[in-house]
Amino acid sequence: MILLDSVYDHDFLLQNLQQELQKNPDSLPFDEILYCNIGNPQSLGQQPVTYFREVLSLCDHPGLLDKSETHALYSSDAIERAWQILEKIAGRATGAYSHSQGIKGLRDEIAAGIAARDGFHASGDNIFLTDGASPAVHMMMQLLIGSEKDGILCPIPQYPLYSASIALHGGSLVPYFLDEETGWGLEVDELKKQLEEARSKGITVRALVVINPGNPTGQVLAEENQKKIVEFCKNEGLVLLADEVYQENIYVEDKQFHSFKKVARSLGYTDDDLPLVSFHSVSKGYYGECGKRGGYMEITGFSPEVREQIYKLASVNLCSNVSGQILASLVMNPPKAGDESFESFMVERDGILSSLARRAKALEEAFNSLEGITCNKAEGAMYLFPRLHLPQKAIGAAHAAGTAPDAYYAKRLLEATGIVIVPGSGFGQVPGTWHFRCTILPQEDKIPAIISSFKEFHEKFMDEFRD
Amino acid sequence: MILLDSVYDHDFLLQNLQQELQKNPDSLPFDEILYCNIGNPQSLGQQPVTYFREVLSLCDHPGLLDKSETHALYSSDAIERAWQILEKIAGRATGAYSHSQGIKGLRDEIAAGIAARDGFHASGDNIFLTDGASPAVHMMMQLLIGSEKDGILCPIPQYPLYSASIALHGGSLVPYFLDEETGWGLEVDELKKQLEEARSKGITVRALVVINPGNPTGQVLAEENQKKIVEFCKNEGLVLLADEVYQENIYVEDKQFHSFKKVARSLGYTDDDLPLVSFHSVSKGYYGECGKRGGYMEITGFSPEVREQIYKLASVNLCSNVSGQILASLVMNPPKAGDESFESFMVERDGILSSLARRAKALEEAFNSLEGITCNKAEGAMYLFPRLHLPQKAIGAAHAAGTAPDAYYAKRLLEATGIVIVPGSGFGQVPGTWHFRCTILPQEDKIPAIISSFKEFHEKFMDEFRD
């Protein structure tokens, strides 16, 4: 099995450093590891949204709902919401297996949230609740891939879940390159070129994966661009797999999130025109509830026979966890104006999102201020993906050490500063170019120190290897 | 994909009846559907264990732990345990992705629980926390199966997760038959015969699945029998996949649960002798927390290289849900004598287990009292698997209707009484024999009505078709 090996090698060094830092802290030139590698906000101190956790806590222990003391500890709208949710669950049994697609009432609530977001109808029957987005992606790959002759168009660079899942299911990844020059633009000409090349090799391309906002690239697609992508899928008979887990993470005024379903419907396309899957998750957004493993996929445009196959796949694992299901319904239907928690909820939500926007900007500016680094704006998601223009000597040193130049750079950075980034080779990149992914998630008060420590390392590195 | 098709056809009828019961209740000869089909205790009114839910509720909303009012709503040992658990989680972040194997401190606690149960060492490094037992089974099948030439020895009858998972991963199920005559005995001679037959067909048999206590068969293996199974796996170089999710569900005085690891260690076998996986889940036992999707597998006797592959597979889905992880640690380390909750916990626990034992006995006696039904004792688990000795005319009617005789019987039962059972064909059975699986989970006060309704149906059915 070929799974993210470069990422795991990096993990191994990291574990050694973590142990060394505990046993022998003076031996290292830094006093903490600064995790800029994984999109895991709460591991870096982001606090969960109070309202969401109140509701989960009450649903876990419904006996509380009958007690007057509960009002001293929980907001009244959280109590009311917990009641509403329990009413949607047969026997109020949050400890029972649900329907394999998830609890119907929660799916309907999510569908209502999607309809409110998009302005187009959505149905709870089309929602499959899953333990985060990853199992949903695996389910679709299982369905789409029968042999290595089945291809999936994937962006390069890409979140390696897709390459791993395609490899696990024995299919062929058909790469298309995002254009760094145009802010990681997704060009339909490139899609066509790669599709034709794959077809000429006898590969049947089944689907196109689009990650919007992008991971690891942080771009937000323009609506016009999305329309062309939809037309492309329709004309070529491809399933559009839309990874939309960062839909709430937009940091620039001039961009907005548009779901691919909304774009398709606004073009007049119905269920008959285009099979489309939208993946979403409770792990990202302003909530960042990675540990809860909640998520869903909305599937439209599939035949009843294919839907039945998807349902059977979902039912092999019985159901997703009910707390994650509840949380998915909450993020798609958060407190509204007039609710007791609304104001405090908005303060928490906007506080997180505006801080993420400031962090994204500060890191982008810092990277762009350095010799040998260029960095596109993080319009959305949780990442920057700067390009390293390394001196030939550094590339030579990396080759001598038996590693890719970006992996060499990341290793040296980690050893010198404790800052953890992921080398671009973990995501794929245009051959001969080097990048790294850096999250914008460290707490805001740590950003200046990270920037200064990074700058110091980088300048020394460039001095060491300047041609 | 061939996945449980007979079970799904049955589902379809069931959904129609559910709808009919809501729309047009007078059209049916019963006024509720009686679910004896799925091992889903809380869907049938079993209450969750209070202490477990208190701890989960607190861990979901850790802000409560600092408030004095919390003591009015939660037991003091639940509060203390929540603190202890949060201390095991970096940054107390229950909303962060954990280590892909699960939170180390919780794995250590589970290992301590295993060691206390077995009297042999266990290590948290060998524990992989999973979203219920099913994903753990899939992970092992993914690892063990490379092609259709890789075989897995599975009991017949068997819980169809195994056949589905083997089919999904493209391997070959090598059946071995449990001996109904000896109470669903697992005979090593039968294992040998089937192993040799598979080998003669060019199949490389990789592993043996044993479900103990049995599903759907409810037997508890004797320790002597387990020893022989361990010896067999060691001699034949097979991985022993031990489904031990019903380890707390034992209903007879003369049987005890022994883990296969304990049996192997008591024979003197170490990690060097035998690769062994034990699957466990929070969905069964007296807790029955199916909706929480918690579980673990303990793996021993694998090389570092194989362990690394398992770790990579686990990390493809990032981690299992943290609430499920916490719950898995709680079921392996429940309240102890002296804890505030201990007495009420024991009342809840023993109340559930003794009631399940009474229900198992009542149903078994009822089945055995009927013409044309024989039924082994449910020594453990949550099921009876009675054999139907059907008149030839009934078999003919089934064939005329295009269904298997046990599926025909189950359908007629459902239409006449609202009682839902699963036909034996969903689990596999000796060709020409017919069975059904019936859970012991309906609430105790409903059992007499179920029995009487079942009897009435069965007698009429036999009268209708008596040869």
C-alpha cells in the first residue's frame, strides 16, 4: 500500500523531537513544537462554540432536560434545541443505531440549511451523514472504482485523502494541475487535456474532484469558473465530487462561497443532467470540531440503482456516530437572531473567522517578504501553500541527503525552530517546483514569534546555500 | 457488489409496513412493529448507563467542570472521571483530531482493563480505537486481502459484516460450519477440512474469524475448545480474528468469557507465536451504546512493518470519534466499589444483564415448545438462532413465491404479527436447513405478548402447510 509515505517519514522525526523535548529540553534550540501541519484548530487552542457543545452535552444526558437546575448551567435555547433534536430521534435514543443514512429529522434539517444557503431545493433523502468527510469520500471511491482502468481527475496539489483513497480502491488518479500563476486557478483547458490523455491510455474517467475552497492551496473559485467546470462535467459525463468542507472559511471581501449544486441549478441543470456529490464536515469552518467526526454528503443526479448501492455501502458500517450527526445538523442550522445564544454565538463565530483572516494575511505577507519565497493569498480554507525558489546548492544538499528539496527544507525548519509544515511533495506539485503547506491555525498571539523564527531560519538557510 | 441482499429485500417490506401503520393502522392485524431483527438495545427502550452518560456529557462541555452548580446535576465520581479524562487529552481538546490510534491515555486505560480482565499484560500501544467494531474489521480485511486468492475462514452461520467486508475487499470467504447438534460447536476437524479444501483450490488462507460469544448463534466457547483453536491457528500460520464484542453478555452459570489472548497466553504463547486481533465495541454488553460508535481492536503478534501498515490504514480516516473513544475507556474501566456511583451502576448493569438472561430463556423455551422448531440455548450475545423444520408444502409455497423458505416464513410472520426476524439465509446455514435470528432485546414486559403472538402465527402456519 502506498499511503502518504513522505508525510509519515516526517511524522517519525516529529515524534523523536517531541520525546526529546520532554526528556532533554535544553538539547533543542526551541522550547515548543509549533504545529502548522494539520487542519486541527482545537488542538491549537481554538475553543469550541459554546452553544454547540451545550446541545451535545444535553443530548448525551437527556435526563438533565427534566431538571430545573439545568437552567442554571445551560442557555435556554440550547435546552430547547436539545428537546427538538430528541423529538427527531425514535424513543429519544441517542444510543441507538440510526438509519444508515443518519437520523431522518436531522437530515431534513441539514437539507433545509442547504436550501437556505443556496436558494434551491434540497432533500433529506439525498443526505448521507458520515463520520467526517473522509468515509464519504471512501464510499464514493468504492462505488466509482472497479479496476485500475477507472480514473478520477484530481487536482495537483491536492489533499492526499484523494490519492490515498484512489490507491486503496485500486483506481487511477488522473492529475490536473492548478495554475499557481493565476492564484491556483482551475483551467478547463487543463481538465480537457488531462482527460483526453487519460482516455488515450484506455482509462475510463469516472469523476472530477474539486476542492473549493482549496486544500492545500487556499483559493476560492470564482462563480464563472465553477460554471465552466459544471459544463465540463456535464459534457464529459463525469460525476462531480465537490469537497466543500471549507465553505465557511472565506477571508477576502471579493470572494464568496458558491456550492457546485447552486451553480449547477442556476445554470438550469437538474437531477437529470449531472451527478453531483457535495462533501461537508464539522471539522472545519469556525467550529473546527475534528474530534467529533461529523459530516455529510449530499448526492444528487444518481439513478435509483446507484443510490441503492451507496446506501448498501453506508450500511456496511451501520451508521455514523449520533453526536456527530447532531453536530452536523447544528452547523447547518446555528442560532438565529432572537435566540438567547445568538449574540454570544456571533461573537464567538466572528471572532474566530476574523482572527483566521488576520493570521492568513500576516503569514502570507511574511512569506512574500522573504527572498526565494512567493505565496498566493489564502482566500479561504486554513492553509497557505508558498513556493520555495531554492538555490541549486540547497537542492544538491537535499539530493545528497536522499530527500526531496522541500522535505529537506521542512526538516531543517523543524530541527531549527520547532515549526512543523508539510512538504509540497505530500500534495503533488509541478515537477521541479517546491512548496510547503502551512496552516493559519496557531493562536494569533503566537503568529509574530512564528514569523520571526521562520524568517530567521529562512535567511540563514538562504545564506548557507546561496549559489 | 453482493451485500446482504436478502436482508435488504426484507427491509423494503418492513419500510412499507411502517408507512402503512402510520397512514392506515386499521388495515394491519397488529398495532406495532416488534423489532427482533437488530442488536440495537436502546432502540427498544434499554436505558443508557447513567454514569457513562454523565461523563460523556461533561466531556462534551468541559466548561461545566468549573461551576459549582454542576454538583447538583452530576455525581461526584463522574465529575472526577471527566477531569481525569480531560487530563489525558492534550489541551483538554475533545474537539481535536486525536492520534490515529486514539488518545494514548485512553488506550492505556483500556489496556489496563484488558490486563485486569485476563491476568496478562496488555499495552496501549496495541490498541486501535475505532468507530465501533466494523471499521476495525474492514481495516484488517483491507490488510489481509490482496486478491481473490486470499481466503478468510469464517463461521457459517456468521454475522454478515464478515462476508460483506471480504466481498468489498475482493477476497474469498472460506466457510466453516458450526455444529448445531452440539450447541453450535466449533470443531477443529471442520476447520482443518475446510482449510485443506481451500488450499487445494489455490487459495492462501490468511486468517480465521471466530465470533465468541456467537452471532447469530449465541453460543459461548468452552476454554478447552478455544485452546484447540489457538493451536490450530499457530500450527497453520493463520491470523486469529476474534470478534469478542459480546464478552459481557453471558447468561448461563456454567460458561464464562475467556478472551483468545488470555487463552493463548495461558498456553504460553507470546507475541512471537501468533498474530491475534480482538475486536470490541461499546455497542453491545450491558451498555448497548450503538449510536456512539465506539470500539477498539487489540493487535498482538504482528511485525513492526505490518503494524505500520495498520497504522497507515487507521490514519486514512484521521481518527475515530472522541466521544466513542472516551466511552470505550469507560466500559473497560467502570465504577469500582467505593465510588459514589458504584451501587447505582451495579443496579443498572445487573438489572439489564439479568433481564436479558430471563428474556433469552423465555424465548428459547417458547421456540422449543413449538412443533417444527428446535432452538439451542442462548448462552451469550443477544440472539437466538432457532431451526425451522418446515413441511414440504411450506417449502413449495416459498419456492413458488420465489424466496427461500426461511425468508418466506419471516415475511409471513412479519405480515401477520409485526414481529421482525432475520431469515437464516442472511447468515448462511447448512444447505437444506432453515433458521432465523431473533434478538432477545424487546423489553421484558413485551416478551409474553411476542411469544403468544408468535405461537399463534406459527401454529396457523404449520396447520396451513402440514404435509
